[in-house]
Amino acid sequence: MYEAAVNEFPFVEALPKREKSKLAKVWDMVNHLKEAQARQGTLLPLTLAAKALDLSRTRVEQVVADGRLKRVEVDGHVFLTLDSVIEFASTERKNGRPLKYLDSKTPWRDSVKAAIEIRREARLACPVKG
């Protein structure tokens, strides 16, 4: 039937095609999300997971890149699996930068370097008259 209209009225083919309604688009997105949740389990939006973990979005993306959180993308939107968020939240994490452990020779080397630098600056400030 549609082909008959195109044959009888050739201008019909050039007309713009009708897009899906907003409701149909929402329904498709919900179905994609349901399918992803059926495969992966409960999904949390990335920003909500960042707020729940008390981390910035950038830091959460770094943790995802490290492989400690599982990322799922549905129609261009980023989600994290609830199981990976709970597992990450339950692990003990230390705040701040890790401690730097020094060996017994490092302070001695640093003090010698500092003394040489101080002596060099003193010679430049007060040249010896000869």
C-alpha cells in the first residue's frame, strides 16, 4: 500500500519521515536500561555513585580506569554496577599520599648536597680578594 502511494505520487518519497514520539523514545530507553540491569544487576548513575562514595566524579572515573569499579554504558549514559560500588565502599582506603620510606643514607646525602650548595652561594656572595 505504501509503495503504491510512492508510485502514484513521487513527491511522497522526498517528504521527511516521521520520527518516534517522545513517549516511544523514553520507552525504548527504559527497555534498554531494563535489559542492561537484567545482565549486570542494579545500576547507579556515575554522579550518584560519586556522591555516595564521597568522591569527585573525576576520582570515580580514575577508579573505574583502575578496574576497581565496573562501568556500564546504556544509550550514551554511564552507570556503575551496585555490586562493584558496594565492594569498593567496603574496602579500607587510606586518605592522602602514601608515606615515603627513607633509607639510612638518604638524609646524609641530602645534608651533604645542601652544605655544598650553601658553600657555593657563600663564595659567590663574598669573593676572595687576592
